[in-house]
Amino acid sequence: MRFRHPSGELVHLAYCTNVHPAETLDGVLAQLSEHCAPVRRRLGRERLGIGLWLAADVVAALGDDLAARRTLADALRREGLEVVTLNGFPYRGFGGARVKYRVYQPDWTTDQRREHTRQLATLLAGLLPDDIADGTISTLPLAWRTPFDATDAGRAMSQLGRLAGELDQLAERTGRSVRLALEPEPGCVVETTTQAVRVLTGPDAPPAHRVGVCLDTCHLATAFEDPDEALDRLTGQRVPVVKAQLSAALHAEHPDRPEVRAALADFVEDRFLHQTRERGADGTVAARDDLDEALDGVHPLPATGPWRVHHHIPLHAKPAAPLATTLPVLERALARLVGGDRPLTHHLEVETYTWQVLPPALRPTDADQLADGIAAELALARDLLTALGLKELP
């Protein structure tokens, strides 16, 4: 979906296809017709943006096969879909029965991660619409926090610097510019915007014209970061917001109450990691790596302050009381991102990948209900954008 900002600049809105994980090209092609196109039709649009996720094996196969790349591009055109951004965070196996910590491997200390991202950039340059010359890729924020030392940090920054050079070469060769966005996430080496600034403005930082941040509003909220302060921090240090992911976390105001704890327990599940944070009265934030640890682990959170849980909740959905979502954080962040004189980012992506692990009351039972839900999320995001003065384009 395309929008015209009052400044005249173009802003793209997409939804991320990691909610439909596939590990083969045939699976990706099936996604486009069975899931993405129905969402487009529900929104009554001739063209819909998607943030494409491609597993490593698919990326490798496409890189070696010109005919396969043409098949993918033709399928996108046929289904009325366009791609300006890729989700390069999960490497493979995102639809597995148990993902948890595996999603952070391989990390940015490895040649494997850099080469995968380089291949993604090459593919994206070939998939961009004819009238668009700029693409973006979101990626993990270096690595999970442990084990990670100064030697690992040096390796990661070296890999990012090398990739930046490869992206420069790609731009010279194709006329298409692809930028990388590190996505701060709870529990990772880069969890907050403060840490992102430190990494991306340090002496070994990659060039800002190639590497910036992906601001995920669920992660921002889970870390109890204030959107205005976070964006002041990034813009003040000239760290570009390459991309933003529109997502909402789970919020529990009174996690000490039995009924709240029972409601939270319904969101415990085995596939994804649901990092949980508690804000104390003095503003400090206590952390646990997963919701079950926070509730009933060896060292549970004290439950003396509100909790935020990294569990992406559909933007339009409301979990039953006494729980809520952090949609207000998203709204404040979006107002800063695109509500000013000029947009701080041009690529927005709705990323709710947790549909199939939500409690039964929120979980779709078939593909039609899933398409209804994703369309409702995009409609909500569209309404927020138009309320900020952006004009939806055909």
C-alpha cells in the first residue's frame, strides 16, 4: 500500500509474510496466491505491499536460478503484490514446532549471516517495482546477548562493514539502493535504542547511508521505551530509521493479581520466545527471557510493577480483560515517524507472526479467518496513516 505524505514523499505500508512460513520456492509461491492475494482483495486494492520473508534454502536456490527468480517476480505481478522490503531476521525453520533461541542463529559474527543478507539484497534489487529504486532489509540486532564478548563485537562490526561495501557495489551495478536495518529486540546484544545508538555511532560503525535501525513498536514497548525519547535519541545522533515494524505487545498492569496471572498463562506456548519485562516504581526494568520463567520460573519476576510481554498481538485485537496491548505506544511512535514535516522512514511493515500461537479466542481457525485478521490490521494501520494527513494512493 502506498501513501503520499504531505511533504510529497512516498510512504510504503506492507505486511510481513513470516506469518506464512515456507521453506521452499513452491511454498512461497503458494503463499502469494493462497494468503497474500486474498488479503489484497479484502482491502479492495489492485496492489498490496508485502514484506517478504524467504528462508535461507529458498534464497540460495533463487540466487542460482534466473528462471526461478523470474517465476517469483511474475507471481508477484500476477497477484497484484509489490515488494520494497524483506524480513531478513529468521534464517530458516521459523514455522518449526520450537523456534525459541534458534531464531538468533546464525548471528552477525558469521560469514553465513552476511552472505545470506547479501543474497537477499541482490534478490530485492531485482524484485523492486520499476518506479522504486530503494529497498530495505530488517535483520537481527547482532546476536543474542550471550555468549557475546568484545571479540564477537569486533567480528560483527567487521561483517556489517563488509556488507555495507557489498551494498554499495550492488547500487553501482543495478541502480537500486538497499539498506540494512538492525532490529533492537529484548534479550539481544542491541535491545534498546540507546544500545543501537552506541553500536551505530561507535568507531567501528558501518556507514549510516547503508545501515540503520528497524524500529519494532512491540519491542520498543516491551522494553518500556518512550517513543518520543527513543526517536529523539536516534535522530539526535543521526541514526537513520531505515524501517519500522508496526506491532503491539501484551500489557499487564497488575501482574500480582491471580486473575491477571491466569490470563497471562494462556499466552505461554512452546514455539516462540516471549521475553517479559517489569518496570519498577523507580523506572528500572527487570527481565526474564520467557513468559513462563517470569510467571513460575526459578526466579520469577517480583510482580510489583506492570509487565510487557514480547508476544505480538494483532493490532485490531483486544485480549480479554484484565490484559491489554501496547497499541498506544505504536500510535505515538507512528505519529513521530510519519506525522511531522517529513517522514523519518518510508517503509512501514505490519508484523504479527504469532497468529497460530495465540490463545484460542484470538486464533484464526482457517485461512479465511487469517486473511480477515491481517486485512483488519492493515485497515487499522491505513486509518492511522490517513488520520496523520497521509493520502492513500491507488
